[in-house]
Amino acid sequence: IRDNTQETGTVVITTCVDASGKVISTNYSLKGSTTQNGKLVAIAKKAAAQYKFEKSSAAKQCGTISFVFKLK
């Protein structure tokens, strides 16, 4: 993820996908996150929503994605 923000930290997003591998929900998770910065959370949620996963026989699967924001 490329962004010009000057904020740092880890944002954990709980992501659920349907059987076709499409993301159906993204939610901020305080557990594992080191920041609650609204801008970073919004960037991470948007990025997580754009992922595509492999098809599955399960109707719904959930897991977490960690986004680490660093200064360059």
C-alpha cells in the first residue's frame, strides 16, 4: 500500500470471504493493532476489501490481515 501519511503502526483487519473468494466484510480489530488512527484504519479496510481469494466449499470464511505502516 502506498500512501503519503506520516503515521505509523500496525492495523489488523478481520476479513470475511464468501465461497467464491470475494471479500464480504472488513472490520477493524483492536487485538493486534498498535494504532487506532482513523486514516490508517480506512486505508487498511479499503485495501483488504480489494483482495480476491481462492474459491472454497465453505459458505463463509474469516481471518485477519495485518497492515504495517512505516515511514520511508
